[in-house]
Amino acid sequence: MTYSPPGRGTNPLVYILAACGGCVILVVIGIFGLGLFVTHKFAGAINQMAVISQFGEALRQQNYEKAASFLTGSAQQQYSANTLRQKIEGLEKEYGSLESFTLDPQQFYRQNQNPSQAPNTYQLSDYLCDLQFQRALVHMKLHFDPSDPRHISGLTWGSVYRNALETSPSEGAKKHTP
């Protein structure tokens, strides 16, 4: 098999540009495909993070109706806006005003409880959150149903840790259950 050179009058630059243009098109298609894959895999987790952030901000601003709107119907029956108000106001009465609402960084070092049952292992079903009051830290667990990453399907109040300033110097931060 012999290679025949291009016919006379055809500039070799045309072939070079055609090959480069084909490569550019393949790269663009690959980047688009990768973007779709990443969006599909991480969309649930991104939605969950946005919901958690908005839920925490609504609690901090004492907008309990908005906070309750991020709960599913069954969770709203257990934690209505009025119930959330009573719970937060009770905690504020005992521990001072709510200063911050953050995700607990320790949860990301642990594996999801049962990743084989989750359809998307990049999205967690439970998120641990810290509510920092003036005189204590309160843990809260937010549960998401993997089929609905835009609404919190469950809410569990956890341990309360008094700040070190509220306990004796030898005890440090101490677990306290109200």
C-alpha cells in the first residue's frame, strides 16, 4: 500500500486545518459529555447543600415559616413552623441566641450508612449540623429521601454541649442533655 501525495494545486494547510478542526470538535463533545455526567451525578448533593444552607439561614433569621417550607409534608406534620419556633426559642431561652448554623465537618470523614441502598452514592441521606448558641452547641441531623433532594424528610435533635466558659475549667466543654 502506497501513499499518494495530494494532487497538485491542493494546499497541505487545508489538511492540517481539517485534522485540527476535527480534534477540536471531539474535545468540545467530550467536555459537554463530562459536564452532563458531573451534573447528573452531583445534582442531588448540590441541591441538598442549597436546601441545608437556606434552612439554616431561615432558622437564624427566625423565619420559621420559610424553614418549614423546606420540609416534606410528613416532616411538616411533625415540625410545623410553630413547633420549630417553640424549639428554637426554648433553646435560645436556655443557651442564648442562635449565632450560627453549620454542617458538622466530621460527617464527611465517615461513609454514608448504607451506600449500597442509595441510588447515588455521591449524595448523602443524613447531614449532621451544628447550631451554635451563645452558651452551647446543639447537634441536629437532617435526613433526605434520596428521591427528593430538594426537601428535608426528617429532623432529629441531638446532643447539647455547653461551652467551656459555662463549665468549670477542669471539665472543658461538657455534654449536657436538656
